[in-house]
Amino acid sequence: MADKTLTRADIVERLHEVTNLPRQECQMILEDVLETVCAELERDQDVKLAKFGNFVVRKKNQRIGRNPKTGEEASISARRVVTFKPSPVLRNRIETAHQGGGRA
């Protein structure tokens, strides 16, 4: 699957295969989960998914940056960004899969 991006439709299909629930219900479940995560992040709440990782909202201060093409200085406004930190379990799975010893 290295050359294909996993999409919502792929996740819905996988949920359908594993649970035997109707695809429409699987889609609603996925949308509800994603909406819950987004709503919490909008409220500046971190989201921790055990054995997967943490989504954290960080506040970045205003700063001066440079246009890489022209080198001209430009002001970058303060903003909030979402970062993701994978759990040690996920990191280990990815490393093991990369070494050919696990599921890919």
C-alpha cells in the first residue's frame, strides 16, 4: 500500500469488512469520530488515542520569516497549529514493518 493513499472511503470499506455493518453506518461512525476529534482540537483540547498517538494544538507566536524565492523578510502572523506525536507502540510497529518483520 506504499504507493496508495488511504482515504476515508478505504477506511469505511475496511470497517464494513471487519464489522459487517452497512457501509452507510460505517461512514457515519467514521464521520462522528473525526468530528469529535476536530471539535476538541478547535477547543484547544489535546486528543490522546492510546497505542496510536496524540494530537496537540500548539500556539505559535508572530515572527519574521523570509520568502525563500526572493529572500525578502515577511511577517508571519501568530497562529495555532496541530501537531501529531505517535505513541511508542505506533513507532515500534512502523519501524518493525520497515524492517520487514511486521504487518505493512
